[in-house]
Amino acid sequence: MHASSESSSTPLTQEMPFAHEQVSAPFETEAAGGDNGYRWTALSVTTVGALLASIQGSALLIALPAILVELQASFFTIMWTLMGYLLVLTVLTPIVGRLADIWGRKRLYNSGFLLFALGSLVAGLAQPVFHGADLVAGRLIQGIGAALLMTNSTAIVTDAFRKGEVGLGLGINQIAGAAGFLIGPIIGGLLTEWSWRWVFLFNVPLATFGTLWGIWRLREPVRPARQTPIDWLGGLTLAVGLFGTLLALTMVAFPLLGESATMVILAMGLVSLLLFVLIEPRSQAPILQIQLFRERLFAMASLSGLLNGIARGAVLFLLIFFLQGPYGQDPLTAGLMLAPFGAAFMIIGPLSGRLSDYIGSRILTPIGLAVSALGLLGLTTITPTTPFWLLSLYMALMGGGSGFFVSPNTNAIMSAVPPQQRGAAAGLLGMLNNTGQMLSIAIVFPLALKGVPMGAVMQVFVYGGGMGQFPSALATFMHGLHAAFLVSFALSLAAMLVAALRPSHR
């Protein structure tokens, strides 16, 4: 066995022993869960889910102009199409993670495929008479399905691979996500030439195949404790609190609602979070396993992941704005120009994941964040005349650094908890990463777009082709863009410092 565990014996691991050490534990692990054949089977199932989510995200950006025209939708609707999905995903991941520990990962993961297919069907059949409302509904259903898929996939891979090989599995699983990000603009461009609807309908047969493949091949290596009670009240207050708070912060970045409405939503979210804080400690079966943070490795790795999410979450959106605005590209070309980021992430992620199985994450994660920070620092200097090879270098540094960080960090988090709580750990990880992304949008977008007319924002983000119609906004946007990248650079350095302070591996 490789020395991949980075934590020493702690009260957490003593209180929650592995099931093969204590028969009365609430979960039991099956020896077959880690055999060589099943680990690759589990990886193949989770790969389909990763491909679905990543292809959909990058392909959708290419289809936005056609959607806007045919559905006669407003910019508010278009933003809800993008942000509603991420919001639902963020809110549900911690709840899904806890339910996976109680109900089992297999059934929830396969349900995610079905819901993603249903949401894709609803979105793909959206009608102009509803002006995009049914499209938004489909995207929200997709978000629920994605929460079930993404939260459980991390736990499924961790269950399937033997200790000392988890980084390998997580790293390979990243290839699918990065590959989907790379080919998404191509698929989106080709399908949109036929009809933007196929950007969504394309998912239905893939998700159907994933459902059947998962039902047939997935196992439950960790037996769920179905008698455990569920804290529904805690889950409800957490969901409403996260939803209201993050939605209000998003409205700060994109002021599509009035100030009074935004304040009401923020107050609703904060009050609900306060109720959650009061309710959760009194619950016999809390929806959030806060005791996981007693493990210092888990706590530090989670915090560095959150800070990295805030640092990097909005960068690709900002690059899309830059490429379609000052750089003068159409949406398809801009999407293809992001390839250096995804390619570097795809190459480095599996290598760093496997390396973390041997030497742990304490060295790898700060190095990855430092490389990513260098890329962000380079982006603070870009102009409309920056040669693409130099822009590609900055994006590759960012993507490679992120790949160097994510696999080892996820390996550290998932290896720091016993099998009985991997669903909860994956849920917390997903919630923090997605919360970081939404906070990133709320922090850096107002910096980048301050003083830029909303008409210019809509023109650039949806149609691209440059800012010729808004020459006075160009200098303002570039100044704000540099400031936003500088803030992201500082946050990446903070994440690097936290990552360097995590405990040593054994």
C-alpha cells in the first residue's frame, strides 16, 4: 500500500472506524468494491456523467445567440439559464452527499442521469410563447440531476479504488471533464448550425445510456444505513439560506433586479442560514457533518479549495468577455480559444493525481496554486493586441496549475474520512467549490463591468464580435478586467498559503 494517507490518528477516525474493523458500524464495506475490474467499471460510469456536464456547459455558450433570437428571451432569462443551473447545483450538493450516505450512492447517481435527461428534454423543446421560462425550468432540472451526478461520482470513485490509488482514479476522471470542456464548443457550433435545440437534446441518449450502464454495472461497496433519520428541517433551512444569499450576491454582479428586491432576497437567505445554525447543533442526524472539520487535513484542504474556487471561478467568464469583446471574436472562436486551459488541465490532472498517491498533497497543492497564480498575474497585463501565443501561455499556466491542485486536494479530502462519510465529504467539497465560483462572480464581475453599459455587456457576452459599437466602454472594461484578475491573483496566493499549512503526509 502506498503511503497516501496524510492524516494521523484523530478522534474522528477513532469514533467512526472502518466497517471491516467493527461489524456494528452503520456501514459495511464489501471487499469487491476495490477489485481491479470494478474500479475501471465505476470509472467508466462516472466518466459519462462528467462528459455530460462539461460538454453542456461549454456548448451552451455557443448556442446563446440563437436561443435569444428564437425564444425572444430577455438578457435576464439568458443569465438565469446560466446561473440558475449553478445555483441549484451549489445548494443541493451538501444535502445530496448526506442522502447518499443514507440511501446509497448508486440509486442517487442513476437518478441524476434520469433528471439530467428530463431537464435536457424540457430545455430542448422550449417554445417561443414562454420567452425562455420553460428553458430556465429545464436548466433547473438539469441542475438537480447534475448535483446527484457530481456529488456521488467523487464518492463512487473513492469507494472503487484501493487506498493508495484514489488519486489515480480521481485524476483520470478529470480527463472526461476537461475533454468535454474542450470539445463542447465544437459540438455546440456544429449542433447550433442545425438547431440550438440539439445542444440539449444531444444529452438525452447519452444520459439514457448512462442510466442503463449504471444500473447494470454499479455496486454499493459501502452499504448504506437506511435506518438513519434525515434532518429535513436542517436541509430546508440550509437550502433556502444558500439559495437566497448566493442569488442576492449574484444580483450584485448582474443588477437585473431592483435594489430593494435584492435586499429582500438577501435578508431571506441570511435569516434562513441563521435558523440553520440554531437548528443543526440540536439535530440527532445533522445534514452537514460538521465534525469532519475536526480533521485538520480535511479542514485545510477544504478551505484551500474554497479560496481557489473564489480565485478561479469567474476567470473563464472574464476571458469569454475579453475574447468576444476587446479581442473581437465570435462565440465559437472564443470558445475554441479557451482550449489551452482545458488541454493543460487534462494533461496535468491525472499525473498529479497519481503522484499524490505516492507523496501526498502537501507539496503538490501549493505548487499547483503558485503556477495558477502566475497565469493570473500574466492575465493582468493582457490588451486587445496581446498575441494569442502569449495569451495561450497564461491560460495553460492557469489550467495546468489548477490540474496540479485539484486531483491531490480532492484525494486528500476524500482519504481523510472513513467510507461511511464519503458522501457527506463529497457534498461539502462540491458545496464549497461551487460557492467559491458564485462568490467569485459576485466579487470580480462588479470590478470588471463597473461603468460598462448593460447594452455592451449583453452584446459582447451573447453575440461577441468586438466592442466597436461601444468605443468609450473599451478602456473602462480593460481597466476593470485587470483589477479583477489582480484580485483573483491575490486570492490564489491566499489559497496557496493555506494549502502549504496543511498537515504532513505519512
